[in-house]
Amino acid sequence: MTPITRFAPSPTGLLHLGGARTALFNFVYAKSNKGKFKLRIEDTDKSRNSSESVKSIINGLNWLGLNNDDEIIYQNHQINEHIKIANKMLSDGFAYKCFHTEKELTLKKKDNKKFRSEWRDKKDDKKKGKFCIRIKSPIDGNSLIHDKIQGIVKVDNKELDDFIIVRENGSPTFLLSSAVDDFLMLITHIIRGDDHLTNSFRQLAIFKFLKHSPTFAHLPLIHNEKNEKLSKRDNVQSIEEFKKEGYLPESLINYLLRLGWSYKNNEIISIKDALNNFSLEKIGKSPSKIDHKKLFFLNNFYIKNKNDEELYDKIS
């Protein structure tokens, strides 16, 4: 099977190191296996979308040399398909209408650690009023993900909730849209941060309905220099800012490759090295730590190994 990967950012901020690394690993895995790398902009949340963000993502990826195959997919253009799948799940018994009011939900969630809608097994043929559509998640047994990085991960199905796939206002949620788009785009490998591991387990029910079985690989997150999870307080630079400060794309590519992946413990790794030697199994399970000194060292190395004409082309 020819691998097809995707980078699927939300256009709510600039392209930073974490997103760029996810895109890079998707790109390298696909290209090292003669596959395709696709770009999807998950822009269904109109209230948070930013045209500046979309521009930052596309320009940043192109500058790094991570060019996508085929046309860019804008998730907002796929909404009718998302709703169509949701309605099919509803008619086939994989989802159900939930008529609980906000007040009822607040009371029920207060009393129960894991909320279960009373409408899960009720017939709604004659019921009128506002409703959302919820997935009918499995409640018995457990679910397994054979993760290419994390290994075999198991979750008790009792821990999975009947999450909303279509809101009261008729709009699809991320969990539905993302899974349906992966199906429509024929994505074979979903490579994303391990903060999405819970989402992957929740989306298994959607993939099962669609008869789609992607391979998962959840990347450990990047931590700050204090080895803490990155937050807005860390003021992590965008790829665009690194470019303005004089960093070369190959310096950042080398740096990002070494944030979790290794090849013979080499510090200097080109994109060509990665394409010839990359495997998901060689990515570590532990979080990677930002090291600005290492990035500065790598940039000096690549600058010193360029001639004047090459450097002129970079800055002109």
C-alpha cells in the first residue's frame, strides 16, 4: 500500500516548531516510502480562523521545502460530506439524537464522572426540539491502537464518551470532520502529537463505520528548556521569525529531525539522510526538549559550508 500522510493544522496561529516537526515527519515518512504528503487546513471554526495563519503555514512549509502533493484541502469546503456521513451514522444506529438541554447536561455531568445521555437507547421518532447528534461509543470490552511509536495502547471502552459529532446548530465537530476527511483523502498513516491519542481512540468508532483503518503514530510533545510542556508563556518563535533572524531552512530541518528521531547518533542530518533512513519506530517515546544553543550551532555549521553565491541567494 502506498502511504499517504497529511499535516492538518488549524489556522488559529502561526506555524511554530511543533507543527513544523509534525509536518516534517509526515513528509519524510511519505517520501521515504514513495508516497504522498498532503496538506489540509482545518478551518471549520470560523470564529478563530485567520488568513494570516493560513499564509504563515503555507509559506513556512514551502520555505522548509515540505511541499504538499495535490491541492490543499480546506476542511470548510467538505462540511456537506461531514454532515452526510453523520446522518448515515444516525440512520444506521452508530449515532443518535440527544435532546438534553444545557441545564440537564450541567446537572448530569455534575453527578456522573462519565456522562451518558438518556437518549442513547431511546427512540426519538416523535420528539421535537433542539438536538445534537452523538456518537454511540462502545461500552463493553476495550479498544487497542497498535501505535508505531507508542507501541500497543489499550483503553477500557467505559472510559470513552458519546461525544458530539454534530452540534445543535448543525455544524460538525472536529472529531467528526477530521476522521471523515482522513477517509476521503485516503490517508493511510495519521502521524500527530500524542496529545491527540485520546482523540484517536474516540475516532475509532467513526473509522469503523467508514471501514477505514489508518495506521497511527503519536509523536511525543516538545518541551521547553526546563523540560516542561510548552505553553504560550514560552513565546516560541514562529518559522517565519526564524527565517527573518537568518536561520537557514536546512538548519531547522536538521534541528527538527533530531527532536525525537535519531540516525546513528549523528548530529548533522540532511533531508536526504532522513529520506534514505527514516522510520517511525526510531522515534523516541519521551518528550524532546528545545535547545537554542544546538540550533545556533547547526545554523553556523550550514552557513560555513555554503559559498558566497549560495548565501547571497538565501538573503536576496
